[in-house]
Amino acid sequence: QVQLVESGGGLVQAGGSLRLSCAASGDTFSRYTMGWFRQAPGWEREFVATISRSGGGTDYASSVKGRFTISRDNAKNMVYLQMNSLKPEDTAIYYCAALLLGSWNLASAYRYWGQGTQVTVSS
């Protein structure tokens, strides 16, 4: 079992930056590939970024590549999403998720989810 709690969301102006944090507890954190997903009202939950168990491998959705950076600190059981050059279309609830096996960019493959944190980018 893994419990995930996101934090760091808020209101920011377009072009600004925000860092999201996800705190994990329960099972050994380093056993899980971690991902960030987001969902806006009326839209499907979409993949944002993922990071491998060791932290050595990452991947991003095309829409955020070059602007967002995912990282993890296994000693602290934390995963982060640094978001720069934010755009209004980044507005969504952002979710942290943990994956054991499966497709890293597919929401349905992730076993554990946090409650989400709201990110609002004003124009």
C-alpha cells in the first residue's frame, strides 16, 4: 500500500512558475515508477510526466516538454514537478500516481493516486 499526498498548487500568472510536491508513505517508495497527471473540467485525465524508480529516466507529454521537470528524492519519499513558463491551458487538478508495472503514460496502469492539487494559471 502507498499513500500519496500532493501539495504546492495555487494561482499563478501566465509565464510564472510553480513547484508541486508529492509525499509518499506506506510501501517502499523506490519500488515505484512515479507519474504526474492532470485533469481539467470536462476533459479526460492526461499524462504529464513520469520518472523511473532510480530517477535516471524521465518522459514528458509534448505539451509540457521543455517547461516542466519531474524529479524524485527516494531518501525523502518525495516526487516533484517543477513547472515553468506556465500557460492558462496548464490549469487543471494535478495528480501524483505510483506504478508497479505497466504503461507509464497510461493513467489506468497506475495503482495508487493522490487526492490532487489545483493549479490555476491566469492570463
